[in-house]
Amino acid sequence: MASAGSDDLFAGTAGGAYEPLAARLRPESLDAFVGQRHLLGAGKPLATALARGQLHSMLFWGPPGVGKTTLARLAAAAADAQFLQLSAVLSGVKDIRGAVDAALAARARGRDTVLFVDEVHRFNKAQQDAFLPYVEDGTLIFIGATTENPAFELNSALLSRARVYKLRTLAQEELETLLERGLAALPDPPAAAPGALARIAAQADGDGRRALNLLELAVDLAG
């Protein structure tokens, strides 16, 4: 990451394989979630609903790397619900039916199911319509993630049954917090040069995943 003639961002560190930082740092509670305080701050409607385990169908609209998938997982965990995940890029109606069958089985055991659909804007109308009845009758609690304006990409029937939450890019200080955790999570944490994390955060454009990828690259190059 450091260019010729510049100081190394990190002192050399021993090499070795390790789990990607984004996976290593996946929070296990809302308290550890970085960012989105406009949604998760004390007294905010979403924070209150999740704290009470009272889930509703929702859409997380925002740019990449801001925690949409992680927030969906935490929402399901808060309600002790089964969590099923589909990618709208890779899944079809058959996969949706499989998720419905799993949800029906869980419901018979008295457990709710969250169906998380990543990049839900990629589903066509027929695919969206396939799970709509099960959202209506409570078999599924639908959580969709999209980088596109849902008003233009999703059908009106689905939009009317899901609350839209707009997620924001991470602020500089939030990215630095994430990077500090990333350093601490490394098997042999290197010493960061003064200002190194701030420089990485500035290059990440508000994307937490990108920030951690840049951190890994910097550490690898310094090793």
C-alpha cells in the first residue's frame, strides 16, 4: 500500500493465512454494530423494535459495505428467528419455494423465519410475487437489501408490506473504529504508523468492507 519513497504504514509482521477481516469482525450484537446511528440510536424506531424482538418486513436501502446483511442477521438473532438468505442474482422461484418450505417447518415448531434477499432489486416481478403471499400471512418476515431506489425497482405490493430504511455510508470516525478492531483481530497485530488508519479510512469512501480489504492489503504488503 505504501508507495516508493514513503514511510511504511505498518511495521513488518509475520505472514500466515487468516480469516478475512470482514468475516472475523462480524458483530454478534447490535451494541457492536458500527454505523447507522440514525436508525440504531437510543429511542429510534428500528432500534426499539429490534431490542424488543418485534420484527417486521423491511428493506435496507444503501450503498455497498454499510452493514445491510449484518443488520439483517442481527435482527433475526434478536427475535430468535430462523435466518434464511437468498441472493437475487443466483436464486430463482425454486429457491424461494425451498425457503418457504423451511419457514413452514419452522412455523410448525413455533419459530419465526427471516428471509433475507440480497440485491432484491434483481428479482423480476414473478419472483417477487412468489413469496409475497407468505409475507402477507406471516410465514416469512422479509428483509431485502438493495443499492437501488426501491420505489423504482420493486413492485408496489411488496413495497406496501415492507418498511424502507435508508442506510448511510460510514463516517470517517466510524471507519477508523472498524479499522482499529481489524488490527486488533489480526493474529499478530502490527504497529500502525501515525495517521495510517485515517488514511485508509479516507480511501474507503464510506465502505466498511472496502476499508477492511485495504487494511489487509496494507498489512500483507508490509509483511
